[in-house]
Amino acid sequence: MREPTRWRTQTTQLAFAIGQRAQFRKQSFAARVLKAAGLGALLMTASITPALAADTVAEAPKPAIMSDLASHSLLLDVASAGDRLVAVGSRGHIVYSDDQGASWTQAQSPVRQLLTAVYFADASHGWAVGHDGVILHSSDAGASWELQYRDPALDEAADPDGPGLLERPLMDVWFRDANTGFAFGAYGTYLRTDDAGKTWEDLSFDIDNPDGFHYNAVTAVQGTGLFLVGEMGTMYRSPDFGDSWETLQSSPYDGTWFGTAGTGLEGQVVVWGLRGNMYRSADFGDSWEQVELHTPNNGPLEATLLGGNLSADGSLSVVGAGGVVVTSTDHGKTFNVAVRPDRVALATAKRLPDGELVLVGQQGVVKAAANGLPENQ
Amino acid sequence: MSFDQSNAPFMERLVFNNRLAVVIIFSLVSLFLGYQALQVRPDTSFAKMIPLEHPYIVNMLEHQNDLANLGNSIRIAVAIEDGDIFSTEYMETLKQINDEVFFLPGVDRSNLRSLWTPNVRWTEVTEYGFDGGPVTNHPSYTNEEDLEELRANVLKSGEIGRLVANNFKSSIIEVPLQEFYPNPDNQSELLRLDYKQFSHLLEEKIRDRFQSENPNIKIHIVGFAKKVGDLIDGLIGVVGFFGIAFVITFVLLYMFTWCIRSTVSVLVTTVIAVIWQLGLINLVGFGLDPYSMLVPFLIFAIGISHGVQKINGIALQSGGADNALVAARLTFRQLFLPGMIAILADAVGFITLLVIKIDVIHELAIGASIGVAVIVFTNLIMLPVTISYLGISKKAVERSKRDAVREHPFWRFLSNVAHPNVAPWMVIVALVAGTTCFVYQKNNIKVGDLDAGAPELRPDSRYNKDNDFIIQNYTTSSDILVVMVATPPEKCSAYETMEAIDQLQWKMQNLEGVQSAVSLVTVAKQVIMGSNEGNLKWQGLSRNQDVLNNAISRAPSGMFNAACSLAPVMVFLDDHKADTLKRATAAVEEFAAEYNTDDMEFKLAAGNAGIEAATNEIISSSELLILVLVYIWVGVMCMITFRSLPATICIVLPLILTSVLGNALMAFLGIGMKVATLPVIALGVGIGVDYGIYIYSRLESFLRQGMPLQEAYYETLRSTGKAVLFTGLCLAIGVATWIFSAIKFQADMGLMLTFMFLVNMIGAMLLLPALARFLINPEKVRKSSGSKLSH
């Protein structure tokens, strides 16, 4: 079995002499190959000196700084709260737009951590999740936010000699209704609330994931159930929309899945991930067929696909590294592939009622034509 | 000898009773200092041009070794006019240039970077982890398939905008340099990089050769070494200006005296003054830098102007004296003291420059002070002695005799400025001009260099055009402010440090005038993301120390030091205007005040923008101080000389008006207040006061004879007006040639000094008598005991 390189730090507490760090920097290509082959962990140096003396592992959360450029730096997800668009991203930034993405206002946010996903259960109640395991809640359509939860490990007493903290960012969030919701994250983190987020329960052991693979994305498949994808080809489904989970062994690919979406038809689901891999299932994941994606030059698409959404009109839009935007209007049977000229990495896309796309990514939010290319082209 | 020596001062007797000894001593000293002058070398030490005592610079020098890799490299952009870089023609030429550069002396070969060096690599994230290789992996690119592969590699390399132009029509060879490098013939010996030679090698072996071999190829070179090379070339060009100033002065001088003997005498003694000055600065241990290069010009101009006063006096005296010796002695007696006072005023004006804590300015101040001191010997003593031997031509004596009695319509007309009906208007015009210009300059004058590119060179110089090319085609700025983040050893990668750096970067990026900010945090975030299969959702700092340590281990050299106790944050600015710099440094200082702890200190500043910010602060704080010191000194000088407050005001007010007009001119021409314009204040005022002293001392002596003001002023103009006019012209010509210097700040200095010298002269001739109408009571002057200069 091929194993992707992951810098799983809990297994790499190897304290090397300090001087080797400089040496490591200049390592040969051969060393990189070795590392790529999975031996990387052995080559890595690690200094386990605690950073600064502190009572707890992490300091108390600090509110995000209001910045002019908040909508122009890394943003990772965008969601609708009624007519409002809300996007989240780096340094705890949350921005919203009341004019379909033409202009953006920064909302007050209680944290400075990278926020990875946002979901609105209705027009006013929404949740955002991110690094440090934070979960934020808004009950005014995204204008203001409160911190509901963060990784309890952060508030434990710091142990200077113990292993470093295992970073467990949350990666996606979904709510069944205004009270019951689920958050998924790295190393198999799975949280549930039944009281609109006032309390979150760690149910990580309820999903069969002994190796602790990352969960990357969750989606609701129309009238069928929840579909969850993650690292190394892992797939899970929940026919009862989150109460129980079933591990799928049918994955057609053992590289990482970064995203999943329904197609608008019952039982139909699309998954995508590394190196332009995309598969489609008509039977809620029992069997898969590959979706062939070709670049405008007619070569196979090799760019990693990261995030995407099914829109109300049934069209699919998926984006990824290198400014790639793939769109489908036939329930994911065929896709049009566009490569934006700026080649800026994109995190996800959302189709607006007028057919245009809102794209978020490395350089913040940008509006695009229906095919994903810049609007003036 | 029939000449009555009984009332001759001691100095006069000492000099003129031992004329031969004086000539011999002067010749011997000239020989010795001439030999010394030949040893003077151009010297463009970087450290001398920056304010070493400013806290920013102190911080920078403290961490100099850790920042070494940030500075000294040049970038050669090889551009193709027709087609793009993915062509056989381009890649072959680039390879040849790359090889040629590789063997240039002083090049740090292991760190050379270009498309052809193996250290330029592409990487991508695959199911199997990182994959990568060198961008060029074929010995040559002759077929479409290989070129297509090259294109793909370049796209994956992340070098677009850095090593490869955004439009794919040029690419850069990055050439790090070693200040000291091993001698190829004797490896144990270290050679110092010769910037001039290196710059010439770049021109001959790279630019000229490859551009002429293939007209489709254009080469652009930027970097500190190239800039210094161009500066040195510009410095040498300035020597040619000396010749031009010399010839023009010769012609004017001859027109003034109509006597070849005195013309040559003045020129020779003045050139001797310059030789002495150069010899003395070599003895003191200074070299010639772009600033002190200007001192010989000043000395030449000041020497000529004093020489002219002497010749004028001797010609006037010759009318009544028996022979040349007597005429020379009488002139010496009459002019030695005012000459000394004028020179003292100059010298102290220069000395006030010592308050600017920048070495080049110190050397300029000391060099110029030595130079004017030398003029006392050469032009006040040597020149009259020479003339006493040579005499003045009959024609010149005849002319001055005629001049002494005939009516001068022009001077008569000009003397009207002292008329009771005209004087108020002169004063009103001056007041209006003064206030208008004061308000204008107050609102418009800027501190710092205002043009894009290298401020030392002209905006349209080849270097700055090359710089423009790179700014336009690459995603880089040439104005970099470096913030040094100092921590205890091994703490540069601590989460708290990295998090704070991230906040600083973000704060700076949101600042107007900042393009971007880069540090090890930038790299760490990318590496952490890359290690997580390129997932954007991991593009954040980790609280896990091991993850951070691993992440920064992939950072390029220079992002943190070997001990991990210093990490520079590079802030790329839009420009180096004073406002931009001020805004950026203020933001960093505000951040530092909030975030500095015992374990983490944010220190300003390195990078060219950091140095300029420090320089600007020195300029702002020195400007007022210099003005105050210069004016206090000039005022004191006038008070001592004339023992009269009204006289002092008459002399100083026109100078102040000139200073204000000068500032307004700078604001109008877009010349910023900078290191080069500070000396102008001191030089302009210090030398400008000479006119006032000469004119007022004559005016006073005529008033003492009982003349009414306007008549006294007419007599003043008739006797000394021509000499004053000529002096102003000489000074202006001496410095005006700099306006054509290839070095921008020399040109600015030349322009400003020319303006100051001319306007000071006009002010002294027009405003001084008008002010005297209001301030000077002729009755009182007549009754007063008389000043030091009364004869």
C-alpha cells in the first residue's frame, strides 16, 4: 500500500542535535526521495524545547484584527445565510457580503486561528470551524460571532517535557437543523451537538477509523444521507443523516479525498481529491466510475481538486490548485475544465442565483463568470 | 626703499620683508602636498554614507552577519525581444551568459541561481509526497518536446515573478557576491572585490558581448555592486567638469582683468590651494567620495573669488602707487582682515555640518574647512607676493584708473535701491516673496529621495532603466524594509515568535504603501500546507513545535540565522518616499511596543528602506539645528566685525530670504531634503555672507566719509560691485558644472548651490542697501568709533 507523506508529529519526537537542522536544510535530492518514500520521519529533526513558559498549552483566544485586506487574503469556505454570503479564512477572518459578492464587510470574530469551513442551518444561524478545534456560532446571519468550543487539549496544563500538542483542526461542519450538527476534523475528530452548539460531544470513536485518518469534507446527499470523505481514500456514509456511520470499502482510489457533493439526484454523489481524481457514484457509494477531466489543452487534469458545491439549480462547481475550476450542469456526468490565467489556488466555489460564481482561495474572494474564468473574458 | 613701513601691520611686514623666503617655503610645501595629492584615491565605502549612530543602523550592524545574505548580490535579467524564453535561441544564450557569469571574480558560485543552475527546482505534491527536480534537465533545448517540458517545469517551479518574468520574455540570473574571495592563483590569499572592475567586467563580458552577438537579446543588470560601479564611473566623470570650470573661469577672469599675468597668477595660486587641500585630506587619511569630490570645486571657486578681490584691489592701488610691490602691500593691508573674516565665516559654516552624524558629511565638512584655511595662505598671502614680483599689465592699470573716475550709469541706476522711494518697495517685494515661498515650501517640501529606483543615480540613467524593467516584469520591489526579530537561540521558530511575526506581516500588508511582507512564517505556512498534500486548509502555523521546526528547515538561507536567534521580516514597499517609510517604521514601532517581550524583540531596521528611514530621521533632526547654528554664527561674525546690530540685520536678512527661496525651489523641482542638500544650507549661507561683508564694509567706509546713503552705495558699487558680481559668477560656475554629473545628488547639490550663490549675491546687492535705508543712520555711523575694517 502506498502511503502518502504525512508529518504525523506524535511519532517524530526525535531530538537531534541542533546543528543538524542546518544540515537538513541543505539535504540532497536523494534525501528528499527517501523522505517521500516514507522515511521522512526519521530524517526530521525535532527540538522539543517548550516555546515559552506558559500555564496552559495555549493562551486565551484573541479576537481577529479588523483589516482592510481581510477579503483579499486566504479564505477557505463560503456559505449563504439567506441573501447574504459569508466567507471564512486566515487569522480568524470572517467577511460577509449583502450584494452577491460585490463588496465585503469584515465581521467581528473572537479568534485569530485559520477558519476552514462555514455552514448555515437557516438564514440566520450558522457555525464556523477551524484550527485549534474552534467552533464559532452566529445567530445574526454572520454579522457577529461567539466562540462555542475549542480543543480542550489547549487548556490543559502545559508539560514542557511531554510530547508536543497534536494539532487537530476541524475541517468541515454540517447541521441537520438549527439544533443538531456535526463537525469533522483531522486525526478522525468527530464532534456532535444537539443543543445548537452549546455543548459539543467528542464522538470520534463512533466512526470506525482506527488509524485516525483526517476527515476532509462532509455533504448531504439529497434524500439519501450524509457522505464523509477523508485522507487515503477513506469514505463513510450515514443513511440516517449523522446518527450512525458506515465505513465504505469500495473506494476506487487510495489517495486523499478533499471534497464531496451530491449531484441533486437521490443516491448520487461525487468525490474528488489529489491530482485531479474525481469519481461518481449513483448508488450512495457502493460502486464508482471515474469522471474524466481534461484540461483546455486536452491533457488529463493533474491539479489537486480541493472544494466545491452543489448549487440550488443542480449545477456542480469544484475548484483546486493552480486556478482550476471544473463545472457540470448534467449532475456530474461531464465537466467543463477552466484554468484561470492567474493560476491562484482556490479553496471552494459557490454558484450565485444569477449563474455567476463566487470563488474563494489564496487571494481571498473573487467573482467569476459561469465557467469560472474572469468575468471580462 | 622709499615705502613707509612705519604703520604697516606685523603680518604685512613679516610677509613682504621676506618675500623670497615665502616663495621658497610655499614651493616646497606645494611639492610635498602635490605628491600627497597624487595618492588620493576614490573611496566609496558603504558604511560612510549611512548614519552609523542611528539606532536603526546600530541594530543593523549588530546583526550584520546574520543578514549577510540579504544584501550583496546582483541580478542580470536576460530578455528576448522577439519570441519568449521557451526557445532554443534564448536557452542557448542564457546558458552561455550563465557560464560566463560563473567565472567572474567574486561570484559566490555555489549560490548562483538561474534557469540553468541545478538549485532552481520544481516541486509538486503527489500521492507519494513531494516530487521534484531541476527545472532544466537537458544539456540543451533543441526540440519542441523538451521546450514543452521546460515550460511545464517552470510553471511548477514557483519562480514566475522571481526568476522568470511574468510575461515569459526574460529570466534572471541571480549572482551572489563575496566581498572577499580567494585569489584564483593563490587560494590562501583573499582578494577584495573591486566594484569598479567588476562593474566593467559585467559591461564588457556580459552586456556588450551578448547584445552585440544577438540583437534580439537585451540585458539588464541591477544590484549594489553595479550601482557602486556606476557611481565610481560617475565620480571619475566629475573630474572632467573641473577642467570645464577651469577654462570658463580663465576666460571670465581675463575679461575681468584684461591682464594675462594676473589671470594666470590667480588661477595658479588657486589650483595650488586645491592641490594643498587634496594633499592634506590624504594626510588626514580621507579618500574622495561622491560628496568630498565636490570640495575641490568649492575651494577653486572660493579661491578665485578671493583672488579677484585681490586683483581688483591691486589694480585700484596701482593707479596711485609707485610700483607693483607697494600696490600689493597696500592691497594686502586693506583686504587681509576682511578676507580672513570671510574665510572664517566659510570655515565655521562648514564645521556646523559636523552635527550631521554621517561620515561622508563629516569628511566633507573637515575637507572643506581645511580647504578654505589653505586659501588664507595661497590667495591671501601667496597671490599678493606673486603679483608684487610680476606686477599688473599697464592696460589693466589704465583701465582701473579710468574706472575710478568715470561715471557708471549701471551702478548709478542700481544705487537707486537705496533711494527713499524705492527702498520700501524692495523690502515689500522681498517680504512678499519670502512669505509666499515660506508657505509654499512648508507645504510642499519633502524629506528623502523622491524618485523611483536608485536615488544616487539619475532617474533616466541606465541603471535606473534596468531597475524599472525588473520592477515592471517581475513581482518584486527594490525598496525593502527589513525588521529583525531577535529571540534567544533556538527560539526563532517558537510558535509565539512565529505567530507574532505573522501578525506583524499582516499589519504591514494592510498598510498603505506596502506591497507584501515575507519571512520564515511565509515559508513555514507553505511547507506545512505542502506536507499536508497541498491542502489549503492546513496553511496555518502549527502549535506543534516539531512541525514548525521541520517547516522552517525548508526555508531558503537568510530567512533565519544558524543559531535560530534572528529572523528577518522583509517588507516590500511601493517606493522610498519619506511618507511611505515613516508610515512603515511607525507601524513597526507601534507593533514592537505592543509585542516586545524579554524573549522576542522586533528591531528596526535593515534593507535599503531601513537605511533611508534612518537617514531621513537624521536629516529632519539636523536641518533645523544646522540652520540655527549657521545663522547664529554668521550673526556673531557680523556683530564682531561691524559692532552694529542694524548692520548685522542688513546682512543676515537677505541670506534668510535666499534660504527660504532655495527651499521653495527644491519643493518646486521635486528635490527632497536629503543628505546632499543639507550641506547646501551651510555652504550657501557660509559663503553667501561674503558678499554682504564685502559690500557693507565698503558702504560703511563711504558713509563714514560723510556721504548720504545712496551716494555711498553708488561709490561702493563703483569700487567693489564688479568684483562682487564676478565673485558670484565664479562661485556659480564652479558648482554649476555638477548639474551635469551622472550622480543625481551631485547634480541636485550643484543646482542648489548655484542658485544659492547667485541669489545671495543679488540679495546682497539689492536688498542690503534697501534695508540699510530703514536700519542704518548715516549720522550715527559717521560718529561711531569705526569697526575693525575702517581704513
